[in-house]
Amino acid sequence: MILTHTIVDVRRRVAAARHNGLTIGLVPTMGALHEGHLALVRRAESECGFVVVSIFVNPTQFGPSEDYERYPRTLETDCSLCSEAGVDVVFAPDTAEMYPEGTSTWVEVEGITQILEGASRPGHFRGVATVCTKLFSIVQPDRAYFGQKDYQQLLVIRKMVCDLNLPLEIIAVPTVREPDGLAMSSRNVYLSAEERDAATVLSRALCLAKEMYESGTRAPEAIRAAAIRLIDEEPLAELDYFEVVDAETLAPVVHPDKPMVALTAVRIGRTRLIDNTILGAFNST
């Protein structure tokens, strides 16, 4: 496995792999890798002959009061995990490499970015769309792999790729969970033992939503109200949102027989966590 920090070098290595007829897979990450990331890597390894993992804590997707400075940075451990997983190249640029002085170009995806995470974190998706566009331009992958845990992000990236006619396929990989249901996240390391127990309220609320849907409830507001009541019972949980919306568009549900998605964001102590579950038969991959 090669660790590189420069755009010139990663492009050179990808070009050599493509010259040898290999399919290029990209797994964009912010590091602090866990089993959820490794599921993306394994999927990429199974479908591509040459896999690049990017590790870059992207400053432009963090708000001024968010956790950019304290976001976990574990490059040495991350590289060991990537090497064991068979990754070919880890691309770990610094901020100046990705955003040279004078950078003034941004990618905006309108509509879908103004709700849910976009409403709670203004500017977040502009940063996500911009850095992903840059990574796609640098690596020029045939396929890029994203986790379903960041469901809205997945839809934003797919919309951007479609609108900009970018020549790659976006592959979604199901959320990886701890045995008690908590979705794996790099931010879970912030949680104290008590907060870690409380954090299962997200998956419990989503399981309740799924149970209600599978038992015949199709009214989004009824599902939402029941899930919010459950979250409100957890003293350490501060609800940001819990919504049940169209799985394809994130718009309010018009046709209740179409697949829906329940999405939630909850603050546990100082840590903000997100999660989701699909309601109905819908292939997000």
C-alpha cells in the first residue's frame, strides 16, 4: 500500500493502474476509520482492481461552532487498517493541497440540501459537494463508495454526479451497526459510557418506525410522533429532527405506498449523531 499526500502523485498512480486495464474504486473518508468504512473498502475491493481511500478532514463542511478541530485524526492507524484490507493507495492531502490560497469555486446542489441536515448545518453540503467533486476530478474513479448512514449526503452526491454528467457510478453500502444497534460513526469516540448507552435511542426509535410501518401504519406523522416520544424519554437525548419522507426525493410523502425513509439527528451530550432506516422495499444501492 502506498501513502501519498499530493494530487500529482495520486493521479500518476491511478493513471498507471488504468493503463494496465484496472477499474478504479474510490472510498472518500475523513479518517478515524471503523468497520463501517472497512465495509466500503471491502465492497470496492470486490468490484475494482485498484482502490484508493482518501483521508481528508474537510474544513469546508464544518460550521463555525462544529467539531472540526477536535475531529479524530488517526492517520497511522487508518493506514494500517487500509493496508490490511488490501487498499492500493491512501491519499491523505493537507488543506493547502485541496484548497490552495485563492480558492473561490464551490459546488452547490440546490433543493435537497436545504432540508434536514442542510437546515441544521448551513453550508455543510456545499462543502461536501465541493470536496467530492474535487476528489472525483483528482482520482477519476469508475466507482465511488458511500455509506447509507449518511443517507441525505448519498442522495446529494448522486444528484450532483447526474447533473454534472460525471463519468462514475455511486455505490451505496448499508449501514454497519454495533451489536446493540448503534450505527458506527467516527464521532462515537466522543461518547462517555453513559452517553454511549443513551445513544442507542436513535436506532431504537428507527426500529419502532420500521415496526409500525411493517405492521401497516403508513401515516408519516403517526410514525414520527411515536418515534419522537421514545427519544424524549431519554434524558441525555436532545432531538434535532426526526422526519419520515419520500425515500427517493426526501420530499414530504404524497404517495404512502411508495418507499419512505425515516431520518433522525440527535445530540447526546456534546455529540451530534445521525441515523436512518428505509421503510418499504427500496434499493438505495
